Amino acid sequence: MKTIRITLLLIALLGVQLVKGQSKSDKIYDVFSGKEGVTNFTFSKNMIDAIDIDLGDDDDETRVTGDLNKIRFLSYNPKKGNLSGTEFIKKATAMLPSAYKKYEEEDNHDNDAEIWLLGKNRKFTECHVFVTNEQDEQMRFIVSFYGDFNVNDIKGLKKKSKGFSDQ
């Protein structure tokens, strides 16, 4: 009974999100949703407000400021799906329109995630973190942040996105 209630609540929340209009990046979630090896869910604004999500470290300054409207999460298991992990990430990032820019780190020693942003300077409306792994058969993750926000430390946001995928 509890599972049915939670499922109905999630369906209602997703319906509200569809009425509000979709981002061009939602195509990634639409294409992969329901496919073998894929799990995804969304935190709506109401859920984000109800659950105090802190993207900063213990005594660190807040990493993301502004109005966060939605967080989407998608995991892909290459062992259960039709694509390798590398193929999945390549296909998913190719679905982003040209307005999205890949964030290039100056000292990119850490090749386990790609960050794609929509916005200018440090003010963004979308941030998508594609978490990869060393082995092609390991899980892949996408964590997407939507809203009007400033990112003071993109490396911190990348670290937190990878933290979401570890849970």
C-alpha cells in the first residue's frame, strides 16, 4: 500500500513538471526512461524545499546559491543495458543542443565526470554532471540541476554529484 502511494505521488509530481514545460535537455531522460539498465527519478521544487539539500561541505561556504527548481538523477548499468558505459555517455551528451557548453577544467587530472552548463559566466539555468567510471562495464550516472543559480565552485558541485551516485 505504501509503495502504491509513493508511486502515485511520484506520478503526480512528474505530471506537474510536464505541465510546466520541458527543458531541451529533458530529451536525455525521455529517451532512456524505461530502458533496460536505467533507473531515474526527479526531485521537484516542492521536494527540494521540503528536504534541505546542502551542497556545501560542513563548514564550507555554500557551493550553489539561487533558486534550485529541480534535480534529476539517472543511472545506467551497462551490464543490463544494450550500450557500453562509454557509448551511453557519448549518446547522452550528444543529445544536448549546442547552447550547452562543456566545462573544461584547467587542471583536469580527474576524468571521471563531465560537466555541461546552460548559461553564462557563473550564472546558470542548468548544470548536468555525467559521472563516468574507469571500467566500461561500471555504472554511469547523470545528475542534472535546474533553476536560476550561481555556481561558485564547479568542482564542489561535481564532487557532490558524484556523492549522489555513490549512495
